[in-house]
Amino acid sequence: MKKIKYVIIVTALTMSAFLFGRFGNRDIIDMNQVADIQADTDGAQITLLDGNGYYWER
């Protein structure tokens, strides 16, 4: 009975780690899509190949 509990716990932890990694990180930029980066003392302007731009402030 203890072995079944451990299997259930490990399965639940594995599934939650997978789901968090899959759907939890929406603030990541694919660096293969970056066309230009312009930096100044306050932050950086990142422009993607599709024309979208993001400003990263310090």
C-alpha cells in the first residue's frame, strides 16, 4: 500500500512540473526570433522578426 502512495505522489509531482513548465512561462522571448536589440542606461528595446517590440526596463 505504501508503494502505491509513493507512485501516486511521484506521478502527481511529475504531471504538475510538466504542466507548469508547459503553460507557466509566458514571459519568455524566443531568441531565434530577435531581429535587433538596442540598449541604453534605462533598459533595452528588443525587436522581433515579425515587427513586435518589447522594452525591458532595469
